[in-house]
Amino acid sequence: MAQEIQRKLEETEVKTRELEQRGVEIEKALRGEDGGVNVKDESDLLQEWFDLMRDRTELRRYEKELMVRAQEVELEDRHSRLQLELRERIGIKEHKTEEDLKSEQSIINEMMDIVAKRDALIAVLEADRLRYSHEDKDLEEQMLAKGLMLTPIEKTTPDK
């Protein structure tokens, strides 16, 4: 899972660089700095620029979500290792020292901390999704105000 997330992060980085490069080309064309190479009119260039910026924003959002998912995977892995360690310690039937009991409690406390951190990550993802929805509506309104159409994009989401 972690390797898959890393691969997707790398792909996202490459796509983002490509979009940014194309954005620079479009900005130059809009400013007339492309040497007359571009045959598109200004409204087409502006439409393409808005689409690129939206795609870049979507990729950055996806990248952030992947990074949160990577943190989740790390937390789940740590939680699993702690569960195993706790089972082994609890399975010892011999007389337990004060130190053994403290160690078990420490493991339980760390497991609870991990659950709280994971819940916080999920809350961050939900808050981001709500914010993104509002931002998308604002962008759509801006584009429509400029007489530009909003072209549909495929939302990229990590596998769960």
C-alpha cells in the first residue's frame, strides 16, 4: 500500500510539472511573448489556462490526500505492531511485575493515541473536501462571469 501511494505521488508530481510548463506557455501566449506561434485567440487561451489551473489545483489536492493516506498507513502499521506486542505480553501467564503492567498500559495508551491521530486525519480530509467544494463553486462562478465554460474534469482519488 505504501509503495502504491509513493508511486501515485511520483506520477502526480510529473503531471503537475507538465501542467505548470504548459501554463507558462499559455501565459506567454496571452502576453504576446510567444513570437506569434500560437494561433488560438485570447478567449481560447484563457479557457485553456483556467482549465490547466483547475487541473493543477485538483492534482495538488490529490497529492495532499495521498500524503494523508500515507500517514494513515503508517499509523495502521504501528497500531498492528503494538497490538501484536500487547497480545504477546498479555499472553504471558507468569507473575507480572509492576514494570510489565506499566509497559502494557503504555502500549494501550499509544494505541489510543494512534486511533485519535487517525480520526484527526479523517477529519482533515473531510474539512478539505468541504473547502474544495466551495472553492470549486467560486472558480466556476468566476469563469462564468468571464464568459468561459467549465470543462468537466475527472476527479482523481486514491484507492482506499
